[in-house]
Amino acid sequence: MLKNLTSSVLLFSILAFEPPCLAFNETDKNSISHTGWVYTVAFNPNREIIATAGGDNIIKLWDLKTNAEIRLLKGHSDWIKSVSFSPNGKLLASASGDKCVRLWDVDSGRDVCTYNKNSAPIKTVAFAHKASLIAFGGLEKLIKVSVIDARNKILGSKTFSGHTDSVNSLSFDPRDQTLASASKDRTVRLWSISRAGEFKVLRGHMDSVYSVSYSSNGEFVASASKDKTVKIWRTNTGAIERTLKGHLAEVYCVAYSPDGKSIISGSGDNTVKVWDVRTGDLLRTMRGHTKAVYSVAVSPDSRKVLSGSGDRTVRLWNLETGQEMHRFAEGSDKGV
């Protein structure tokens, strides 16, 4: 896909069942994961590590085998709304209200690159699945896609414009040929990376679109909105395939499971819901969070779900049963 990329790195366009759950007091300091709201969670694609971040301006790395906190990544001076692991799991990208995108070495915890050429807070960042590309966007209403070189440096960017309000979420298709974006302007847009342009505007949500996720086969995009719905769109036609209704408040986040069987959503109604992709049926609801769920992620084996919330907790759930498996507690081990 990048055969036109020369040694000088010519950047192309862009730079129901409800299981019981133990209730915990949100003010219990022994059960919180962060001292601020948790806006973003992510699974490492190749290692038993997760990343979490939010309103306390800190990224935490946790070991899934021991459930211990193993790294504290400090450097941002404002909230962190989005993190994304590189395809090999060695780098973590973060997007912040301090207008910076940072790249972190997962093993050492070092900040290996800071991209600070943005004029407004950055709300979302996404690595491509295979190519050495990273996309980010935010309050500038723009999307930038950049190449990451062998030294893990972000080599400038080129911009895609079209949204009329902030860009809230980004997702690459499995072949890294198309980028989906969600915006406060109520639209989902699909962008051709190779042709450097917008080629579909998906309209149908009645309010801000907070999150977007590509299916594993690239045929569908799911979007989550302030209008309390999740919509599934056909990428070849831009038509709405299905609207998922069941949340009682705005839906802040959505994610396809890697096996393509489920869609997971998190909402201002404090719940995480699992939907059947084929039928659109609500399979189960995970209850336990005491404030809005801002981020969800699905493990590479499609067996676990992570959720981050305004109650300052990060929870791990069994996708199949809906049972809470673990709550990551601040200070469970030393941070480096």
C-alpha cells in the first residue's frame, strides 16, 4: 500500500441476561484504578498487558497475568482521551488535551517521540493494523495521518478535512486502506488513505458520534452516539444495516470483537452491553460501574472485555458470561 513512499518519506493524504455483580463504593480508594475519570483502555495485541488512562494525565500499564500495575507513563500535562498499541505491541500512542501525541516504549516506559504540532486538544489516536501509520484528530476538526520511521519518530503529517466539529474517534479498516472517523457533527466519515480523500459520509445519528469501530472483515463499521444508539453501517454502500437500541443514556464507546461475533458498547447509563452482530440482539449487560463507561476494548482472543469509567475504575469482564473477573486497583504494585 505504501509503494509510493520513497526514502524521503512522501507522506500521503491525511497526516438478555444480566448477571449479578458485586457493588463497590466508588469512593473506596482501595478499588479505584486512577485518581481521575478513566477515558481510555486498550489491550496489547501481542502481550498480556493493558493500558489505561484518563483525567489524571497518567497512563498506566498493567500485567494481565498478575493484575499488577507495572508502569506509570508520565509526560502529558492534561487529560488523555485515547491510547493505541502498535501492531507489534512495542509502542503505545497517546492523545491528550495538551495538544500532543506521544509515542511510548512499552518495555522501558520512555517517551520516544512527542508530536506537538497541533493547535488544539487531541481526542483520538489509532495505529494502523500492519503499516507504519498513525492517525489522530480532535478539536481542530481535522484528521492527520503520519508515517512512523524506523527510529519510532512521527514524520510530520498531512491533513484530511471535512468534519465541521471535533473528531472523537478513529478506526482503520483491516487492510489499512480506509479510515473511519466519528465526529460531534453527527456524522461518520470514511476516508481513502491511498487516494487521500473522503469518499463516504454516513448520516443517520441524531446527535454527536462519540466512537467508531471497524469490523474484522472490513464490511461494516459500528458507531456510538449521544442519541443513545449504536448503528451498524455497510461500508460498501454507506447504508445503515441495523440500529441497536437498549442503552438509557448516551453511548460513549463501541468495539467489535476480533472474531466478528459481538459488538460491545459502553454508556452514560453505567453499563456495558454485548450485542450479537448477526441478529442485533442484546446478549447481556455488565453492571457494576457507578458512573458513565467511556471506553471498552476486547481482548485479541475475543474472550475478555475491558471497561473504563467515570467512577475511576477499570474492570475486566468475561465476554461470554458477563461476569466481572477483576478490578485493577491503584498501587497494586509499584509503578516505574
